[in-house]
Amino acid sequence: MFILRFDMRAPLGSAPTADLYAAAVDMCEWAEDRGAVIAVLSEHHATDDGHLPAPHLLAAAIAARTTRLAILLAAVPITFWDPVRLAEEISVLDIISNGRVSYALGIGHRVEECEHFGVDPRGRGKLADESLDLLRKLLHGHTVHHDGRRIHVTPPPVTPNGPSMLIAGGSKAAARRAARHGLGFISQVASPDLKDLYETECRANGFEPGMAQFPVEGTPTTVFVADDVDAAWEELGSYLLHDAVTAASYRKSDDSVASISRASTVSELRGAGGPYRIFTTDEAADWIRGGKPIPLLPLCGGVPPAIAWPYLERAVTASQSAQEAQ
């Protein structure tokens, strides 16, 4: 039981992007019957290492090569999308996947991306609410009159009223946004107060709280499974460090996000016992037997597919071992 996550970073010196994208699709197809529960695709723009900017396209490729694997786009910064075009893309992807794609929506947090799209970062919250309101009306099949325009999105999604959506974020504003729209909430921070706020605001807006996911302290977010942990850190360390350093640079002054590491060397990253871990097969099996899926980032930091595949195969071995023991 494991999660596949892909962000498609390809820094200088890593594997070619074409190889990485092909491998991501191949891995999802291969893993679908071997313990994968979901593929998670992230979105960023204007990055030096080519972070995935078009998750809908990769999701469509994965959906076309799989039949049951769930796919989550997290997080899609709704402020960078025209809501009408986004509704059309969501509808068609819902059809292609037969309703297997869900969404976690954010507002974007990198100044560089706001500049890239000409978005005033000070108005992101208001823009997100306006876009989300229009998006959901369009996915419900309504003809909408908006700013003097008549808008009607066709074809409709196969999922009634559109696919599952949540709000992603780590702030009170994000929790309130989720509650205001009657949506679930994926928090980036472990905060009981934020959970209470979300539930209270949901009921104040006439909704029962939806699915809410909060980080658990000490839980890794990027795992590889190896026979020899020392050798694996030697082989993978530079790729994991690139991912960690780059992700941290997106949040220069925010240490509340559970997936962020401030390590600056491979030894620091390994010694921290934080978001980035390398398990033995037995450790991975024990983790799964504890009822927790292993979060895999198989192509982390541009790991070449030839290197990545054996680690994925060992994760499958651990998953199967855990299932046989139950």
C-alpha cells in the first residue's frame, strides 16, 4: 500500500525530461495492480528545474494507461487559471478518467508565479473565492451569466456536479474558504486549532465538515525502499537534497509546513529523520502493517528511471509482504 507522487523536477544533470515523463506514466500503469492507492501530481510554474506546470495533461496520460488508479492534483493554484477554461479541462479529464481524478485547490504562494501570470498576490484570496464560485457553478452544469457573458461548459463531467474538490493550505483563511464552500480541507500544517476552526466554520455555513487531512508529526513525505540504506543514501542523496532545498526555497520564512526540510547537506537531510527517509524492506512492511501507506516520490529531484525502478520494485515487495502477513 503506497502513494505515488510526481512533481517532474528535472534539474541540470538529471535524467532527460522526456524519460522522466514516460517513466511516470509507466510506473503508474505498472503499480496500479501492485499496491498503489493513488497518484498525486503537483503544480508549479516558472521554476528553474521544470516542476510540472500542466498536471491535467500528465493526469490524462496516466488515466489513459490505467483503469482503477485514483489521481489527485494537489495543489492546483486556482488563482492562475481562467475558471471557465479550468472547468472545461476538469470536465474532459473527468470523462477520460471515468471520474478518478480529484483536486486540491490552493491560491499559490510564490511571488515568481504570481508575476508569471500577472496576478496581484495581495488579491489572491478574493480572486480564489470568485474563481471557485464560478468554477463550481459551471461544473454543476449551470448556464452562468457572469460579467455580461453567457457561459455554459460542455460536455459535462461524468461525475454528477463535478469531481471531488478540496481546499489545500495552512492558514485560517484556507480553512474558512473550504468551510464557506462546503469542501474538504488538506492542511499543510499540524494544527488542532486549525482543525477546530474548519469544523466550526463548516457548521456555521450550514455544512457538515468534509474530509480533513492534517500532517502527523514524524511522518515522512518522501520515502525510498532499499536493501542497503547506506548505499541508497550515497546513490540518491543529491537528488533528495535538490528536492528538499528547492522546496524550502519556495517557503523562505515558513517552517510550519510539515513537508519542508531546512537541511543543506545530504548528511543533515539523512540525520534529521524528517520528511525524507530511506526504509529497508522490513521497515517499509512494518510501516504498512501499521495501516499507513508509504509516500513514494520515485523520480525525486530527477532520479533517472533506471535508478528509480528498483526502489519502486522494493516498495512493492514490502507492500506485498505486509499484505501476506495480515
